[in-house]
Amino acid sequence: MIRNKCERIFTFIFVILLLIFIIFLCFRKKTVTIQNTTEALDTVITVKLSSDSLSENELNEVSLKLFEEINRLSLIFSATDENSELFKLNNSKHGTPYPVSDELFDLFEISLKYAYLTDGAFDITLGKLINIWDITGDEKQVPSDDAILPLKKLENYKDISLDFKLKTVTYNDDFDVNLGAIAKGYIGDKVKALAKSLGVSFGTINMGGNILAIGEKEGGKNWNIAITNPKEPSSYFATVSVKDKCVVTSGNYERYFIKDGKRYHHILDPFTGYPSENGIVSVTIIGDNSATCDALSTGCYVLGLEKSLELINKIDGYDCILINENGDYFTSGGISKYNLDIK
Ligand code: AMP
Ligand code: MG
């Protein structure tokens, strides 16, 4: 009798729990994930987006909006597209204040901050030097010393003035600006913010050497981000584990040509006029803001080991991994929080 009663109670509780479980499954928010790829900014861009509130179609539409935003912004910052705002500014009358869009002004402001902070190792005024090297151009050749001489040690970033009220930029000397070392980072920040505002809950934006993690992985896990092995760019050197951070790398394997057995890569030392040669072949910066990471990765590449570690250790919230030509690596003081795993 008592046993029967107990059995009935247990069956009742079991049925109730089963019902609760079925209701939970039916009403549980489903996470939808999509992945899309485009080509822009001279690289392949892949977004992997997840949302707790959007459908697959809606997420695909979001990724299209992100790609449109990338194209819109790259048309402002391109140094080569004749229709870009930067191209027009470079070709305007130097010495005269030139009114620019909020975004271009913003990027000039950030760029100048990091030019001063790196003592000109990161310098957006290398346009003419970058053009004569034309690392990815059709006729790859080393420019003559005579061509390089007038374009080195100029520190023209000191000859840019910004009017914060009128939003104008003035070039106070004869130089061209190239934003190739920071534009991708800046665009990454804008696109990440847009993705969040459009309902993306978490994901990654992979823009070549610039990777942005949106939030944390499902279940509160970290994202494992791979750092390319500079000696064998198809393999990894290490991984770092991050949440909602950017991981940006500058490396000598990204763009280069080989002439007479020597590699000429795309990161130029403004003081020698030649590709930077100080033993460092890869710099990864981790932090919240990808424009900052991008400027610092290029700047530190040129600054070299000691000065870079000194600089990054002073900047709150930013860490670095530098790799030299022997495959040795060096890190800033705060790197342990990213679980650096060397392969
Ligand atoms: P990144 O891959 O971010 O290090 O940027 C490298 C690109 O920035 C090059 O392809 C050039 O267009 C430009 N660049 C090269 N050297 C410098 C430098 N020292 N400072 C700023 N921009 C540079
Ligand atoms: Mg950079």
C-alpha cells in the first residue's frame, strides 16, 4: 500500500520534471552561428557571428552590413584609390587646412598619438617612401640609396596639425600620408561595435593579422587565437586565450619580395628608409582597442626588443609577444593572463 503510494508520488514527480525539461527545451533561446568571408583591405576577412536573438537570415544580413561598413571605411582611408578622402587630402594644397570627415580626423588623432609615443617608429607620413618601395607592386626592386636618402629621418608626423574645432588637417611640409599600419585596426573596432549593436552576442572578426574577439565563447569559455609562425606562416607559433580582446600581429612574412636571396618586407624603418632590421620578425599586441594594437604592432616592430618591452610594459591593458629571427620569443609582464601556449 505504502509502496504503491510512494511509486505514484515518484512517477508524478518524474512526469512533472520531464514536462519542465520539455518546456525548457522548447522555450530555450537557440544560439545561431554563421560564418562569412569577403575580400577587402588587401586581405581575406572572415566573420564568425553568433546570436541568441537573431535568425540565421538576420545574422547573414548583419554580416553583409559589416562588409559594407568595411568597404565604406576603406574608401575613406585608402592611399591608392583616387576617390578616397585620404587620396584627395594627400593631393590637396599642402600648408592649407583641409576639412575632413569625423572618421578621418579621428584616425589622424589616434595615429599622431602613437607616432609621438613610439618616437616616430610608427609614422603615418611615410607615403612617399612606401610608394618607392612598392613592396607588393609588379616591378619589385630595391630603390637606389639616392631615392631613399631624401625620404628618411623626416619625422613629418611632427608637421601635421589638427584643428579639433573645425575638424581640419594641415600638412605643413611636403609629404603623403599612408594609413596602412592602422586603418585595418580602426576599421576592426568600428565593425565590432556595429556587430554588437546589431545583435551579435559573440564571435570573431578575422582580418588577416588582426583578430577581434567579440565577447566570450559559448558557455563563458575563452577564444583560442593562433599566432602565426613567422618562419612557416602556414603553421602556428603559439596560441593565446582571450575574451573580448583584439590580437594584432605585424610580421615580415605578410608582404615581401626576395631579391638576391635577401627578404625585403613591408615594415619600413623611418630612420633608415629600409625595411626594419633589428632581429625582430613578428610582434603581436593584445588589448581592448584594435587601432591601438595595430599602431603598436607596427611601431614595436621598428622599435625592436628592448624599447618595445619597455613601452608596452608602461601601457596599461596592453601586452605583447615578440619573436626574433632565431625563433626566440619575449613577452611583456602581463602576458600570463592570456595562457600563452607555445607550439
Ligand atoms: P602592419 O602590417 O600593420 O604592420 O602595417 C604595415 C603597413 O604600414 C605597410 O604595408 C605600409 O603600408 C605601412 N608602414 C610601413 N612601415 C611603417 C611605419 N614604420 N609606420 C607606419 N606605417 C608603416
Ligand atoms: Mg599595424
